[in-house]
Amino acid sequence: MVAFLRCAAWPVCVMLVFAGAACASPTPMPTSTPVKITFGWHSPMDPAIDDWYAERVREFNESEPSIRVELAAPGTLNRDVATIGVEAEELSREFGSVLLPLDALIDAGTELSVDDFYAATLELFTNDAGELYAIPAYADPLVICYNKELFDYYSAPYPQVGWTWDDFLDAGLALRDAQANVFGYGSLDPYASDVYGGSIQYGDRLPGALWNATGDSMAVLRWYASLVHQYNVAPTVEQATDAFGTMSGVCLGKVGMWVDYFHSCGWAPVDMPWERTELSYQFGFAPLPQPACSLSLSNVYGYAILSQTEHPQESWRWIAYLSQQTPPLLVPARKSLAESPAYEQIVGREAAALAQATMEGASALMPADQLVREYEEIREWYLFREALAAILAGSPTGEEAMAKAEQELDEDELPIGGWFLR
């Protein structure tokens, strides 16, 4: 009987609808064209980040029908929102008023609080006037990666949060095994890689990061020379070639520690820096030794609104949404995300603990895309880089390596007037 009533009621409903239609003209539903904003981002050479942003765009467009986010074509500046890795002061000096200050938008809304961001990330995008030009998005910090199997074999303690440079040296010495061609520390990439101006120390990111953190290039050169020649914890070019050929010592499992970015730990080059394979052994990672944690924040990106936009409010809603999302492979700049169980589930307990320790102990340093254009800056960087190459080629001291670099430097080859990323 119930089923019959349900079936019988259906024609009545239809009749009522048509009866109403006969009495009045239909009222058209109001339609509005969604506001379109364009978004471009920096990807750390990983398709997972590209896919993640594409999915966030799809979700946002479904949840906000009055706004439509479209991905900007690569290389174009025609966008409303972008990820940036350059300090606000640098942008202001080089390009004028490119970015929109965000302080008024933050104060007017309830979407986020600046107290929820790690202090060092906020400092990077705040200019001398105290204006915030980007909402910190994520960091890809430099970390120490290490071969757990080598540490276990040589009974060396794993690197821990709060370890020092003396601890780093002790670990390197414990792992050095001349008969087995095992080195305590080394370059991620093969020394034979003749890329980026012939710099054979290309794969070792630590010396340049230390110089950025300390501002003392000669002290770094002395330290690196002692690591290679006095203690022989790290190999010379000749030793690396004899032991590894054109392969990466990291890939072969013959290097105990190396430096890499957080997002790419667990991968190593086969015989070229851009051709990577997953490591075949157990590995771990730790913050850089104290007191140089500040240098680990050399890769920080933020969400910025370009001043050319005609839709600042809609652009802000997109940024506010993005700041609540957890990116894969990277460290969120927002505390509530980095310290959440959800983030630990994504990256694992060890990686989540490392991320929190790195961000809490960091102080501001130049972002990844720091632009160097002045003649003296370019010259100084080239000399430093070539001095490192001289150390790896056999120069036993920092002073001798720098003298060799100065003697062989060709001033005409410096890219004066061009963009140079330090």
C-alpha cells in the first residue's frame, strides 16, 4: 500500500508543476561569471608538486564557484598570484612595486594568524618597513642524509637533533675505511660531473651554504680543506675517481653522510646530477650540525599577490586556502600543519620530527633564488667556487686554493650584467 501511494503521488507532483507553469512565466535564475585569477608556482623539479597544485586548483574551484583559478603558462608574468623565493627587499629594488603588501588583508580577515608561522619564514618576506609581501608556504631545507647501514656496520651513533660539528667530524672519522673505499662524508653527485661552469664540487651543497650562513668564505675553505686533506673524511677528485669511477659514491653506498634537500632525500644520481635513482639501502636524515641551523632555510617559498592584479580579494582567498594545505615532500611553514598528525602520516615520524626541529631552530637566511648581480659579488662567488674545486683537486689549504683560484680566474668570463643565482 505504501509503495502504491508513492507511485501514485508521482503524477500529481508532475501535474502541479505543469499547472504552476501555466499560470506564470518562468523566472530565469541569476547567473554570474566567476572572477578569474591566474596562479604560477615554483616546482622543485618534482612532478608530485605539480600534481598537488593541480589538485588544489580543482578543489578550490569546486568549493568557490564565484572564483576560478587558472594555472599560468610557464615563464609568463601575467598572473595574479605566484610563489616566490626572493626577498621582498630584492624584488622591490630590482623590479619596483611588484608585490602587494598583505598586512591589510591579513588584519581584515580571520583565515590565518601570523603567529601560526615559523618566525624565520616570516622574516624572509618582510621588508625594512615591516610590510609582509608573501605568506610563507613551505621550506625545502638542507639536511644531512646518512647511510644507516654504514653507521650500523662501523658502530657509529646516528646523527641526532642538536649534534655539533665535532660530532659530525667524529662520525666521519668513524666511517672512514681506506681498505673498503668508504668515506665518512662526500658529494652527492659524481665529482667528474663537468657542469655549471666546470665546477667539480657541484654536488656538495654544504660549503656554499656555510659561507652564506657565516659570511666568511676563507674560514669555510680552511674547514673544507681539513675535511678533505687533514682528516680525509671526504675524498679528493682522484680518490673519488679511483673508488667510484663515474658513479656517485652515495649511490654505491660508499659515502656515510652527504647534504641534500629535504624533498629529495633517499635519491641519488646514477652518473649525472639530473638522473636519479632510489637508494637501495636504509638511510636517515638529521638537521645540519649546530650552530649552523640557520643555513638550512636556504629554500623557502611564499605565496604573493602581484600588484598588477585586478582582483586582490579573490587572490587573497586563494592564498588563504593554499596556506591551510599540506604540500607533499616539503616542510609547511605553518606550525599547525608541520606539527599535525596528518603531516606525520604523510612523511613519516622521523621526517616530521626533523622538519619541526629544523624550522624551530632556524633563523632567516637568503631564499633559494637570491640574485647576485654586482661585479664584486659575482667575482667573489666564482673565486670561492673555484677554490673549492682546487681543494678537491689537491690544494691542501684554503689559502693555497684561493691563491690558485685568483691566479686562474679569467675576468672576461664572469657573467657581468646577467642574472647569477648564488
